[in-house]
Amino acid sequence: MHYFQRLIARVRAWQANRRVPRLIVHPLALGFTPPIHRDVSANGVRFYSVCVSCGSRLNASATLCEDCAQKKSRQARPY
């Protein structure tokens, strides 16, 4: 009898746990850092990053290239 009580308690706890709404955290909300890529050659190692929007190669460690940054920025409103 004790076995069935424990089994029923575990099923009820499982059901109660499933009813709790889960907080879904988007990976970009945690702070996105662009991956740094590298090219290794006989002359040395060259590090670069890639634009998140268009995928173009960037020399600096940035998330957007100049063109994509200009497209995403808002223009100032005339007052």
C-alpha cells in the first residue's frame, strides 16, 4: 500500500511541476558576444569576427558592419 501512495505522490508532483509556466530565456537576451574566428597560416594567426546581420568579415571585434549599423539605426526626428 505504501508503494502505491508513493507512486501516486510522484505522479501528482510530476503533474504539478508540468503546470508551472517555464521562463524561456532567449539566447540574445543574455548578452550576445560574437564569436571570434581565426585563420591559421605559416605566417601567423589572424583573428576576425563576422557581421551578425549580413555575414561579412570584420577586422575588429564588432557585431555589425557599418552598412548594417546604419540601416538599423534610427534617423533623428526633426523637432
